[in-house]
Amino acid sequence: MIILYYGDGKGKTTASLGIALRAVGHGMKVSVIQFMKARPTGEYFAQEFIDGLSIRQFGRDVFVDEPIKDDFELAQKALEFARDEIQKRDVVILDEVNIALSKGLLKKDEVLGLLDSVPDGKHVVLTGRNPPDYLIKKADLVTEMREVKHPYRKGVSAVKGIDW
């Protein structure tokens, strides 16, 4: 199954991590591949305590507005890593892959080719804002996260353990 979580609201990565937790609870092997992230997050540290969960980050520790050469190289490394993980793991989460696509770090054919290579019985979760229409069409399950209210609007910073 291909699952897509997208939208402007909070919860895309969090929802994918919920799937990861459920899957490892059933003895499945899960790989989380984080595109465009290099910040140590709670889930990154938690993998040490959760058998069957692997998290790899492929990004710089900055918000990417205008990509540089390193961003393209890191996105390609993440994609190559994902190709291998899809063959070995039960669930592969491509966190922020939609952003990598929207920034031009990945090409449509590369991502669709990866999704076409998913063996029967394996699952892939895609996250990030602004997915292209072809991913919405390709996915089996699509959920849009929509912001209704958020403490950021009142100047509250990201909360350790909740937001990261």
C-alpha cells in the first residue's frame, strides 16, 4: 500500500511515525528516510530503544529555500537508500519527499519508478506539503492535514517532544 500524508497542518510526520510504531509492535521492520532533515528529533533518538526501527536523515540542518548542490546530492543519496530499504523492510517512510519534489531535488520518473518497484506486501508512506497530483493519484490512501488552529500563530515556539 502507498500512503500519502500532506497538507499545511501539523501531523504528517507524526502520523507516519504512528504507522511505524504500530508496525514494529507487530514485528515488522520499518525504515524512516527523512529527506531535507538533519536535526536530531525525538524519533531519531527513540530508534535506539525500538527494535526494528531505523531512521536515516539526508539533509542539511537549515531550511532550504533555494537548493544548493549539496541538497541535490543528499536527495539522490536518500532515494538510493530508499531503493535498497524497500527490498529489505516491511514499511518505508519517505518523510518530506513531497518537499524534495517541489524543490526540484528529485524527478517525477525517479519517484514513480521507486514506487513501482515496491514488492507485494510492502508499504510506503510519503509525507510533506504540496505533493504533485501524480502522487495523489498513485497513492492508495491519501490524507490531507489542514490547520485549524496552531500555537505558532500566537508566537509559541516548537515544543520539544511534541513538535520535534
